[in-house]
Amino acid sequence: MTLKMFASLSVLSLTAATVIVIPAAPVGSSTTTAWSAPISGKLTVVRPFIPPPKPWQSGHRGVDLRARVDTVVRAPAPGLVVYAGPLAGRSVISVEHGPGIRTTYEPVSATVTVGQRVRTGTPLGRVAQSKVHRNRLHWGLKVRGQYVNPLRLLRHRSLLKPNTSAQ
Ligand SMILES: [Zn+2]
């Protein structure tokens, strides 16, 4: 990693054992570009990010945002679609935003295809029916193999408090 690259990274998560850095701006964009939310309007977190105590244990590897079926889901930053289709009975889309940085969306019926380049705001698909994620968009972020809270990408965004009554 060059010094110039390092200067564009910001530390977003610290644990005793690891330091996770993700770009302050998506690859290929100016450093002032912020990540945007995958759905428009005010974000309501229905289920928060719950990292598993150990990688193999259960947790909630993303956040669930309230989103009605058919809500348009958009790329939060420029990237490359690396997965779009069914995965273990769910409709999943994954976008790579740079080396080792992936965001994942489900349940979403894709309108993009694998290998497609997307810009910030490009529609990826629409929220689909799901028993597990009913009227929700599950948004995941993986940085170098480790799940991170994707809300960390949205530093200037106001969030509604988690709504536990809508479980
Ligand atoms: Zn979820």
C-alpha cells in the first residue's frame, strides 16, 4: 500500500485485535464523495448489526432497514456487481467497491447483472418478498473478510433509533 493510498483511508472500527480501515471515499472517486444510503428517505433500523462473538457463531451480520416490497435499492458507492441472484433461497446482490470491500443486499430482485459496473445511486434492484426479512432490506458490509456495521459508511446521515416493536 502506498503512502498516498494510506492517506485516503480512515479508521472506522477498532477492536483489541484488529484495525479495520475502509476508504473514506469509494475507489475512483474524489475524496470528498460520501457513501450514500441504499434506500432513499429516512432510515429506520429494524434490527441492528450484531457481530458474532466468534466468526463461526451466530449474530446479525448486517443491518435491517425498514423497506417495503418493491423499494428501489441503489448502490451506495461506485463498484462492480459480483453476485446477483438466488443464494440459499434468498435473493442476494453483492457489490465490490474496492479490494476486499463488499456490500450485500437481500432480499432484492436484481435489475443488475454480474460484472456490471455501477455508480453511486445506480438501481441494483427492488426489495423482494421474504419470510426472514419481511419489509426489510438487509444491508451487509464485509471488509477484508470481516463483517462491519455498514451504517459506519454513513457518517453524515441522521438515523432513526432502532424500532424493536417491528421485529
Ligand atoms: Zn438481516
